[in-house]
Amino acid sequence: MEFPVATKTQHEQWTVENLVFRKYNLFEDLPHHAQTLMLELRRDEHIEYLMRGLRGLPASFSVLDANSRPWMCYWILHSLALLGELVDDELENNTIDFLSRCQDPNGGYGGGPGQMPHLATTYAAVNSLITLGGHKALSSINRRELYTFLRRMKQPSGGFRMHDAGEIDVRACYTAISVASVLNILDHELVDNVGSYILSCQTYEGGISGEPGSEAHGGYTFCGLATMILINEVNCLDLPRLIDWLVFRQGKECGFQGRTNKLVDGCYSFWQGGAFALLQRIPSVSEEQIVLPDVGHCTLDTSHTSTTSRISEVGNSSEGTSSQVDDTGGFRQEGLKVPFPVNYNDIGYDFINRSVEMKPLFHAIALQRYILLCTQAENGGLIDKPGKSRDFYHTCYCLSGLSICQHICSDADSPVLPRAVSGPYSNLLEPIHPLFNVVLDQYHEAREFFTTHRAPFNSEVLH
């Protein structure tokens, strides 16, 4: 009798499981006080690693110089903000000056000074400046020209190009809509037909792909879901299938995978965990009070056939989006209970101020344990999975996911209960706005600034 030969993918999965479970078994065998120490967030080491990176990167990072320097600023600054750490005045001014040199005279930000503007680095630069906060940082953003750049990237399909002659995908839709929303420049021209493009990317599995016909992916699912919320068309998605796909992405390692049959990766703590934080504030989901089975250990019970069988089938038969233009020209869509007519720039603010009325749809404590036990590097920084090296990208999104887990049961103005925090309460991070992935206090400062400073920008003159 011949036995089937294990594939390379299976061997990789077993290797990761062995590394992860070795850490979990060590943890379980320790006395309680030692477990507490093992679950401690190595805050000081992470801050030292991040500060050193903000002041100067080693030569090994030169490969990222061509297109990722604003991303390095964002990953580091956002991680520091999550840890409650401020940068000094010199570093702040140097960062603002550097990002100003990345800003194209015709709108948007490039990957470095003199480079062509790109939607991804525009998102990173804007989020970096919002994270720094203050008049100098926020006023350095040329919203008038940035709006022109966004309009130039908009395509008849409803999607956006990442840059001139660049690819069209869901990531471009999210970065464009997110930036426009947080800067208070989102209007009907930018929103028009975006929902139809996102809908064309929802796959048979329920997740969202980067472009029509591709595989469902955690990062694109977050981007598509967040975009649909910001344009007030989220109920056009097949939410039951989307949730079913998401809940099965948390595996026995307790972390999330990004695609079906792929390895766990710490960065999906945010991309998948953040999607759950968005879903629990959507009325058509929360009104049904859908919850996972109560799981008291890391290996998740996946015996349920459909987590979302009781969610009403919304948007399954829709062609395009269900938005309508009213008699006054305002854009509206039923489902999110936003005042009529819709002011797109208020959606993010209204969203974060909704009450959280349901438990998490994933095992938040188990995910925290994966992050704390399996992704913390000994000398600072966070990693993808055991055996990998630290980097600023995974540091940013592992910490963002940890914040999501800690705050997911709390309203924006409510304290986090100790039972929601794995490990000592000193592990508690700053809350974020899950639609934009910026620290909540910085979001509110930016909203007030860009709402107050309306005079320099009037999109009507650009139409």
C-alpha cells in the first residue's frame, strides 16, 4: 500500500505548528508568575528598536529606498504612537520636512523626494503626518493638489490606479478613499462606482481579492470592507460569506492566515482582526448578535457549519451599488443609518462613535497570546512567525492587531477591562480608529483640524 507523499506546503505548516506549540507548551508548564512575565509586552525594547530605525536605517534597508520611505515613517511612527511614545521635536521636524520633499507639486506623495506620486505612499505619508499631529504636520498636506491627484487616478470602472499608468486594484481604492475621508475631501466624484468595483472583487469564498478573478486575501478584504463602509455601501457586500471566510482564517496557532491553506502571519492580526473590528459596528451584522462558539483554548473549534446562518441575505442580488442620488444631489444608501443626505466625510467619525453591542467574532485572547508569545523578538521589534526576523512592517501590524484585540469589546470612550488584556494590564496599547489605522486621539485631532480649515479647499472649483 502506497502512502501519499506530503507536499512542501504541508511540511512548512507542520514546521510552523511545531515551533508555535513548543512555545505554548513551555508557557503552559510554567507557574502563574512566570506565565505573566512571558506574556509581558517588551515595551522598552520595542521603543528602542523603533527609535533607532527612525533616526537612521542600516544599509540592508537600501532596497526599500526606491518606493517605501514614507511607509517606513508610518510603520515606525504608528508603532511608537500605539506604545504611547512621543518623538522629540528634532525628529518630528525632520520627518515633516522629509515628507514635504516627497510631496509632488501636482499632488500626492512619492516613495522618496522627486519620485512620482503613488497612492500607497500617499496613504503612508498622510497617516504619518496625522500621527505626528500639530499644525506644522497637518498644514503641510496640500489637499487641493492631492484631490486633483486622486481624481486623476480614478478610473471609469470605479477603481483607482496606484499611480500614472499603474495597476488598478482594491488597495488603490482603499488608500484613495481613506486619504480623502480623513482629509475631509471625499465627494461623490471620488465615490462614484467604487462600490461596483469592490463588489466585482468579492470571491466565491466570501473574501475580497485584489482585482476581479483573483484569490481572496486578508489585506484586500480589509481594504475592500473599509472602503465600502467609507462610501456607505457596505451592505451591498455578501456579508454572511465574508464573515464565514474570515472566521476560518484563525487557525490552531491562534494567529491569522492571509489566504486559504497559507501559513499564519503576524501582520494579519490587523488585516483580519481589523476587519472583525469593522464588522461588529455594522448594524446589519450587530443587530443579529452573531458570535463564535465559546472557546477556552487556543485550538479553535471549527465544527460549526456556518457562523453567519442567521444574518439576513443582504445585497446578494444587487447589480452594482444600491446608492441613489436624492433631489438635492446628496448621496444616500440605506443600512448604515447615516443622516440623509450622506456627508461622506462624517462617516468615519460616526462609525467610531457607534456603540459596540456584540462580542468579537474571533478569539481575541488567543490572538493576543500568539502575538505576545510567538511574534516578539528578544531584542525588540515584532516578527511574522517563529523563526523569522523582525522588521518595522510586522512590528506595526502586530501591534495594531494587539490594540484591536484589547479594545474590541469597548466603546471609544469606555475603559478597557483587565480581562480583555492578555498578560499584565501594562500591555494595554492606545486605541486606534480601525478604518484608518491611526491612533484614535490623532484621528480626532486631524478631523477637527481639517473640518475647521475648510476655506483653503473647495472641491467644487476643481470639478
